[in-house]
Amino acid sequence: MATRRASVELLATLDDAWRYVSEPYHFPDWWPPVATVRPDRRGLAAGARWTVRSREASLFRGPEAEDVLVVHEVEPPHRLRFEIVRARVRADLSLAAVGDERTRATLTVSEPFRLSFTRGRLAHDALARLYDLVQTAAS
């Protein structure tokens, strides 16, 4: 397993950033490998199990393969920790206020070694997407 960490300063308040991240249906917008999500009745809560469909094929799975996302920990508005089971990806997202209208997002991702051009970029790519999507304080 390789572990990578990335960090970015979002142009949004902590509450706005958390509101976006905590909405299950926004997950495919900022998490690159996921195309769709079907959260369970608990939504974003520790122990929740969501069905996710991937948008990318891998050596062992075709595109649109189903997987299970397990939410391990939720600390509004500061932390979200989850795992995508079959893909063997673990993620820990931390949010912290930086001033009145800025939020520091730090994402740590552990994933198996992959033979691809995007290897090791998942944390960076996810935060880049989140940065593009959450711009409530941008002038």
C-alpha cells in the first residue's frame, strides 16, 4: 500500500466546504474514480455503506464495476474517513478554517500499487476537483 497526502486551501468557509463534502451525491463530483453513488439510508454517518460505481477500468475490473464505500468516521465539520472496499482505498479528509473565508483541506489516501499514469495522484486529483467545485468565497 502506498500512502500519499495532498493539501489545498479552498476559497470557501469551513461550513460551505463541509456542506459540499458531506452531501453523498456530490461525492462522484470530487472523487475521480467514482461515477455514481447510492448512499444507504444513514447518508454520511459512521458505519454507513454506500454502493459506488467506478468510471475507470482496472486490470481486474471493467468500467462501471460496483464497489462498497464504508464510512468509518465523521466529525462535522472537520473530518471524514472512509474506505472503498474492493479497490482497497482508504481516505482521510480533514478540513480546517484558515481565516474567515478560507479552508485548508488535507487528504491522505492509502491505495495499492497500480500500473497506471495516475498512480499516486488520487489525493492530489481529488483536492484539485474539490478546489474547482467549492469557490463560495472567490471574488
